[in-house]
Amino acid sequence: MFGIDLGIDLGTATVLVYAKGKGIIMHEPSVVAINRKNNKRVAVGEDARMMIGRTPGNIAAIRPMRDGVIADYQTTELMLKYFIEKAGGKRWPFFRTRVVVCIPSGVTEVEERAVKQAAYQAGAKKVKVIEEPYAAALGAGLDISGPSGNMVIDIGGGTTDIAVLSLDGIVCKRSLRLGGDKFDEAIIRYIRRQYNLMIGERTAEEIKMAVGSAIREGRPDNAQIDVRGRDLVSGLPKTVIVNSQEIYNAVEELVETIIGGVKEVLERTPPELSSDILDKGIVMTGGGSLIHGIDIRISRETGLPVTVADDPIACVVLGTGIVLKSIFK
């Protein structure tokens, strides 16, 4: 039997692919460009992301994942097929492609079935789905096999998963349908309301990464960025200057929602595991954990030590790699 074993972090913003024996082999945006006339794939990943907001009428740049689940089934299938083939998967009769796919902890059975079906249609012979906080904990290097409590907050592009783990399982969890995308949307609304300026998703993401802050005092240097967009009054291009204090105001409500979810999980955690978390603290993973000060803010609000994993963006897909080794021996 020939074959390849893949771990896929099928995220709302990005897709990461782990190949057994090779490590992480792909890290691409979850975007597919489709020709509307014949429904053929034009581009996938970074090439397709560059087309967002810049395509002619016959080409659509689509993000098939929304809030951590499949929003456009056919496009997701096209995207998975592309990544599996690029990773070395073949559709030969004797070639077996085995796949582990991560899903948010709060998905419904229907949503889980859709992910499995899309992977099978894309060419996988065997598919196993695991929950993101479980994979994130493994990828962050936490020992969740023993009877000791570990807490993980995974802030992705579409969802935030909060979970307490022990004995190789999730004890209590909460999945919020908000993540990096919602932060971008909040920034777009703020710029439109404050400056009468229309900006796109890519610009909002750049602002978030450059001057975003989750703490009231903002960044130490109160960083500023030039923001270019279209004036809603004149319709002409315009540039404004935005600082980290303003972005704090734009995303404050979302940060509060995440903190509320963390407190809810802590309230439902058994006392024995709570004492473990008090000693070990909380580990943050996912791209959203890189927003300036979000770890400090959660620590202040909960009174617990909070650390960001060494490679937060890759934690989930590294976790799928560990699962691959244990289930596909």
C-alpha cells in the first residue's frame, strides 16, 4: 500500500497542512478564486487572497469557511482537493490518503459531517476529526495524559475555543463564534463611523497586526498607521492616521466577550482541576493570541498567569501531527 498521512487545520482564515514524517508543509490563506462562467478553480491560497476586492465580474474570490465551519461546501471541497494533491495525495486505486482534520469544539453533528464528507470527496480514504482545543494543547507541548488540569484558549480566525483538559480529554469547554475575522469587521466599522472611510478586509487585518491592542493603555509607543481607503462623502481615495488607542476602543467589546467565556469555563471547572490551573496558568494559541496585550488583559481579569505558546499559529496543526502518529501507526 502506498499512501500519505496528513493533518489539516482547516481554519477560517488559513489552512495549515502537516505531513507525517515531513512536518508542516503548507500554510496558506483559506481563499479560493472561482471563474463564475465555468465554476473552475482559478487560484487557491495566497494567490487567491491577493485577488480579494480586485477581481473582474467573472471571477469571485471566496472564503468558503465562516465562523470555523463550512459556509460554501463545493468551494471547500475544491480547496481541500487542491491542498491534498499539492501535499502528494493521489487518486490511484492502491494509494491511501489518511487525514486528521481539526474542527471547533462547538460544531454540530451536521457541521462535523460536512467536514468529513468534503475531505472524502477531495480524495481522502480515511478521515478522523478532532477538536481544536485538544489539538492546540498537544501542539503547545502540554501533557494532558495525566490527571492534572490544563487550560487552553485558542483564538482562531472564526472561533475562540476555551477548554480545560485532563486525562486525554476535554472536561469542560466553550466555543465562541468570534475570532480574528470579527476583530477585522469591528475595525472596518470603527473606521467607517469615525472617519467616513471605507476600507477592505485586508487593510483591517494590517491595522490589527500593526497597531491593535487589547489593553487600555495601548501599545507602549502608541503606534500609528496610515490607513488608505475610499471617502464615503466624496467617493475619492483618502488617507487617515489611526493609533493603537483607537483600535483598543474598536475591539474592546469582543475582548470582553472572550473574557466572559473564559470566566464561564473557570466557573464550571471542578475544584481539583482549578487548583492545577492556578499553578500552571492558562496557555493561549491561535493567531488571535498575538494581538498586543490580550494575554495581559486575560491575566488581569482572571488573576491567573497567562502565557502565549511558542508558535501559537502552528499549535493546532502540530497537534494533528501528534494525533497522526498515534492513530495511524
